[in-house]
Amino acid sequence: MLVDRLAAVVLSPVRLLFFAGHFRYRSLVPSRSMTEKRPFERLPADVRPLNYGLCLRPDLVDFTFEGKLEATVEVTQPTSQIVMNCADIDIITASYVPEDNEEVHATGFNYQNEDEKVTLSFPSVLHSGPGTLKIDFVGELNDKMKGFYRSKYTTNYSEVRYAAVTQFEATDARRAFPCWDEPAIKATFDITLLVPKDKVALSNMNVIERKPYPEDANLVEVKFARSPVMSTYLLAFVVGEYDFVETKSSDGVIVRVYTPTGKSEQGRFALEVAAKTLPFYKEYFNVPYPLPKIDLIAIADFAAGAMENWGLVTYRETALLIDPKNSCSSSRQWVALVVGHELAHQWFGNLVTMEWWTHLWLNEGFASWIEYLCVDYCFPEYDIWTQFVSADYTRAQELDALDNSHPIEVDVGHPSEVDEIFDAISYSKGASVIRMLHDYTGDEDFRKGMHDYLIKFEHKNAATEDLWSCLEHASGKPIANVMNTWTKQMGFPLIHVEAEQNNDERILTLTQKKFCASGPYAGKEQPQWMVPISFCTSENPTVAKEQVLMDKPKLTVVLKDVQPDQWVKLNPGTVGFFRTQYSYAMLEGLLPAIRDLSLPPVDRLSLQNDLFSLARAGMTSTVEVLKVMEAFVNEPNYTVWSDLSCNLGILSTLLANTDYYEELQVFIRDLFSPIGQKLGWDPKPGEGHLDALLRGLVLGKLGKAGHKATIEESRRRFKEHVDGKQILPADLRSPVYVTVLKHGDNITLDTMLKLHKLADMQEERNRIERVLGAIAAPELIQKVLTFALSEEVRPQDTVSVIGGVAGGSKQGRRAAWKFVKDNWEELFNRYQGGFLISRLIKLSVDGFANDKMAAEIKTFFDSHPAPSAERTIHQCCENILLNSLWLKRDAEPVHQYLQQRTATTVKV
Ligand code: BES
Ligand code: ZN
């Protein structure tokens, strides 16, 4: 099931989580209580930085760095101590020079390791006023992909080398230099890097001076222009070997894409997207990009998918590099989305920054919404908004229906709590409620409000309510009242609807109740939302006939001029963040519109998706959903298929616990065969992006489900590929690889590992890594797991190899979980408890479906705590219990249905 998602979209780590989260049901696990919060205090305000003069000298042989900080500060209250953030750094000397007075040396450096702070003590009181804080320090260029770290790469001559790079968000600038590492403490930066003279040195700003370093003839001193005031988490440095391609955007910004040496052409695609995107945002916000240059750079070892450092955006190689021949369509789309996302942050996040991490969702939710707007502008042929619903909207609803979800706005303190909120709620629910808001205000007022917000808070910080008040002002609508119901409470409503006909009027009765993955909400106080709801009819399925703001539990809506034979649908475009439960009669009326395609794709998709979740929640039967799925046999749309395919993947994982698994595979083969037949293996003239995605999806699905002709053709093409006779086009590689592996043996696996070794692009290596888990034999599964931790796999990609094993088969899931337990120390240490550890846990355990496993997982993590993954662990245990209930409830009726249908249909 993991592979289903992965075949469709090349995923970044954050997104991986959204595409992989699956199962739901009532939680028997107590929710986390607020008392578990770790003690935390923000930095005192008695000393504030104005400008950091920072010189760093990384040593790429010893993996250390030396640093010199000269920070202009303002003492606002007399004190004899300065408290700053500092972690994994040794301070050698520290002193304070008051303006017009003598230097005072600090007499003590008291490290509070747990709090990641240091207190510098001075022998006398530092008086109010300006001064300079000087600190000499040393640190390690670590291999943990955070702070100032080393990234390993191999040259064209197979020589292993290292680059020095940074990743500071959320709280790791403190690992590179002592600083006030909070988003609201902004200052300017004068950066100097001392680097080997043959290396590229980059930072947020343009180089203003590059000269020999007198003390060492092998080094040069590279000085960068002063930055605008900015938060520490947005600072970046890179020292290494890179090539680049360059252009100037129509609004005069110099754009470069840095690539590994010899691969600069792979930067072209991202360069074009970036050069189009900058003027697009300038125009959209009516605010120019504030820096003279922007660099986008591919970093070999990189934990996140990409990071929006101001003027120097860092990316995983797979989120930036495109090779015209060897990259698949989904990679192109992914690169476009990531570039669109990170460039949006240059305004929304960098120019105006959240006041505290509680408002992180605003940054990430907004960027995750506008990246689609930007890609829709650059590539209208991607039909990207339909993909939004399948990728973000439904993902968010899956997670948010759990008792262990959380409100979008959440109090956070300790760094581990900050790591925890880079999740589908901040990203995908955030993006979904912004999309709903944009629809509610209309584009014109929305843009006006955004512009006012960016101008009012530029170079400053803002909170969620600041954006609401700007939008309220621009639109004259009660934005804060409406939005608070979506961001301050977790969950979302299920709108139940019944209809009556009265002459030419359709009278609709709506009720709203919290939607829970475990069935009807059982709490005492029913949460309520202010829900913008629109309606359409068969007369004009794409245009809202009526719009209301539902601000109470029950509402009657009268639609005029609706004939008895017309259907009515809620939420055309699937913009409102709710699920809909139609009365039986209304649903019956809608089904023919799926079959004859008169319902638009996004609405076909969400109708099916709502029913599927209602079935999991026990509010309708899974058999009913299977019947509805059969109505999709004529479906032409990629995204609709992709959502169906994902849901069938979830069901397959569930039924893998029964003897009826094979019956479901027959169902899948029957459903996917006609479209597979129609598409064939080779692109036809005039086909586009979405046809390529659809072909890959369908062939992969058929192959995994055991469709004989697909397996045979996959084997044939794979052999030709391996023999070098006919190289597989990039779009066919994932489906062919997964098919031959699923039905393959040790020779297939070895061949695949050989291809992995020979691969020149990280995209190809990742493609292979993610499907290896499809292999069935237990000893081969072990081989894949061992490979996951080997030198062959980049540290950030180990997670998807293990996840692929867990998602590959039932045996694979057991083996992956055992492997995680057996190698816990190494894995935990590798990711230092960051967000990758949450992802690993989720991918490894989420598909289990029995109560014992939930208990086992809980016990394991009680004795092996992973603070940044606490909530994820609760969510996983909840999901497992829900799966178990679902299985008990629906497995038998599903079996009956499938058996009876298999007996009456011709097998493929
Ligand atoms: N600001 C994040 C990067 C980040 C993520 C830093 C987690 C620290 C922890 C960046 O803007 C981002 O959201 N990156 C995404 C890609 C995006 C297109 C969804 C990612 O890394 O997956
Ligand atoms: Zn982001």
C-alpha cells in the first residue's frame, strides 16, 4: 500500500507521512494529557541581538568547525548574566565590550544541556545600552543532518568527499553558534566563511568579498552582504563542490540552481520553475522578493524534503534535480511543488515570520496551499487542484478523525514538541482550511488581505490572529470567528443531509456532528464549526447554486427551481473541510452521475473517499463501498484512480490478516483491467502528464494484484532493461520494478540491488529503495532490511526502505517492526529523535490490525521513549485498534460479497 502512494508521487519526508497514514478506529488508548509537557521557558529579554558578525571555519577533514561571534547587542535591563541557546558547542572564550567602555571577560559558562542553553556569567553588572558580545567556540560537523553538518558524496571517480551544510529549522542554529534561537528574535547577519580555495561557499546573501586568507594559503575568506533582519532558523551556509545554472527572473532577481558537479543540466527544470514562480508571487502578493539573489541547492544528505532558508534554499537531490530522460513525471511534479512551496516561504515565513512555533501551521499550511496555486499557474496540464484533494485534504481528514489528533494551533515549548508538529495537521489540514478560507473570501479580497498582512508585518513577526484581522478588514467577513472554529479545536464535522421535494423546491435538512474514525462522536459536548457550505445540482455540477454559512448544529436550506429528477450535491469542488453523509435516497441519485461522469472528477473522488471513511468508522458497510467502487469502471481520471487505488490498498492490508486476501485481488484486477487495457504499455501520440501518471499507477496496481499479463510483460520489459536492449522509460520503472519484485525471487532482488549500485541519479536509487519491500520470501525481506541500514542507502532514505518492507506484505510488516526494535538504538541515534523517527514508527506499525500489537508497541515505547514521536505513537496505537475492530466487523460480509461476485464474473 505504501508503494501505491509512492508510485504516484515522489515523496519528501514530510509528505511521506501524509501519503502513508492509513487506518482508523476507536481509540482505547488514553489521549496525551497536558501534564506530560516538558518544562520550558523562553529566553529572557534583558539582552537582545541587533547584528551577528559571525565567522566560521569548517574543517572537512577533521569534521570540526571553529567560530568567532561578534554580536552587537542591546542590554535592556542591567544584568551580570547572558542566557543564550547553545547545544553541542564548546565555548573557548566569551567577553562583553560595552560601547565606550572596557571589555569584561565572562568567568563562567554554565551549559544547561537539557534546555539547550548556556548562561555566561560576568564579574560585574552589564549596564543598559549597546555593546558587543564576543564568543570564540568550536563544534563538530556532525553526521546527524542538523545544525552545521557534513554531507557525504561520491565524485565521478568514486572518491568519497564531504560538504559542510546547515539545517537549522526548527531549533538547530544553536548547534552552529551560540545565539538567541527563537523566531521572534530577529537580527541582521554579517557572515564570513573561511573555506578551501577550490570550494564553493554560499550563504543567504550575495558575496561581497573573496580574498586569500593570510594565515593559510589553502583558504579563502568569503564575506557575504549584510542580511535584512531575520530569524536564526532561516540562516544557511554551504561549503562544497557544486556546479550551477543561472538565469535572471523577469523581476530582476538572479536565480541559480546548484547541482552536484557535472550535473548542472539537471538543474534546468527547477531553474525554469523558480524563474516563473518569483514574479508570480511578486504579483500575487504585490510585494517584491526582498533579496538580490536566490540560490536553490541540492544537498546529498538531507533530512527534510527542502528548507526555505532566505536566499539559499536547500533541497534533497530528489526534490530539485530532473534529468530529461531518467526522471519520471511524478518527480517533475514533485520538484515543481517543492520549489513553489519553498519560494512562497520567502515572503510568508521569511519576510513575515511566525511569532512562535504555535503558529508554525500558518507558515506550512499557507505554503502547502499556495504551492498548488503556483503549480497550477506554471503547469495547468497537471490538474493539480484535484490532486490536492487526494494528497492533502483526505490525508488531513484521516489523521484529524483520530482521538489523538490535535488542534492546528497548539501550545509548544520544548524542541521535541516543536518537531512533533511538522505533521499532516499543520501541513495538510492547514492548507485545506486556507483553501476553504480563500474560497469563502474570494480571490480578490484574499489577495488584498495577504498584501496588507505582508506589508504591515514585514521584517517582523505575526500570529494567526494577525492574518485573520487583515483578511477580515479586506473582506468584511467574520474571518476570526469562522477560522477559530477550525484552528483552535481539533477535528472537523460530518454533515448529515436529508432531502424532501416540495413542488419546485428541494428542502435540505443538515446537521453537523464531529466526525470520528471510531463512529459517532460520543462525548458530552458536541463541538461545532462555522462551516461554509455550497450546493450544486445536476443542472450545473460545477457551479454552486447556493452558499450558506452553517453556524449551528441543524440547518434547513431551501433550493429553488430543482426538479424532482435532479440530484443535489454538497460541497462542489470539495472545498469545505468536512465529510458528507447523504441519506440513502440522495446517494442513490448521485451514483449514476459517477458512472456517466457528469459529476466532476474531484467530486467523484470525494464521494468515494467519504464513503470509504464512513465504512471504516462503521457508519456504512464496506460492502456498500465496494459496490460504489464498481461504478468507477469507466473512470478516466488519474487522481480519482489514485485515490481508489489507495483505499483498495488499505483494504488489502487489512484483509491480508484473513484468508480472503486473494478474493480482493481478483476484485482489484477486475476493476483495473479495462483501464489497463485501454492505456496499454506505450504512450500514444498526444498523451500528456496525467496519462503517464495513470499508466504507471494502473500497471503497478495490476502487477501487484497478480494480473498475469501485466506480470509477464513486466518481466519481459525488465529483462530487456537489465540486458541493456531496451531501457525502460522512467515512468514505467516503478510499476515494472514493483511487479517483478512482488512475484520475484533472490535473482530478481540481486538484479535490483545491482541496478541500485549502478544508478547515477538519487531519484533512481530512491525508486528502487522504495519497492524492495515488495519481495515476498522471508529471507529476502531480511536482506532488504539489512540493506536499509547499509552504506548503500543514504541515512534519510533508510526510513522509506523499512517503510516499504512494512507496507509490502504482512510478513514484511512483522519483520520491519522487529527490525526497528532490534536496531532501535542505532536508528534513534541516527535521527537524534527528529521528525524522521516519527515517520519510521508510523510506516512500520500503522498497518497492524490486532489489539495485542497495540499493547506491544505501547510497552516498547514506554521503555524506549521517543519524545518527538509521542503523539505519532499514540496515533498508531489508536489506528491499530481501529483496524482490529474494522476487521472483526466487516471481514466476513466483505468475504461473502467477494465470493459471490467471483462466482458470477469472468476472471482476469
Ligand atoms: N520548513 C520546512 C522544512 C522543515 C521540515 C524543517 C521539518 C524542519 C522540519 C519546508 O518548508 C517544508 O515544508 N518542506 C517540505 C516540503 C514541502 C514541499 C512540503 C518537506 O521537507 O517535506
Ligand atoms: Zn514549508
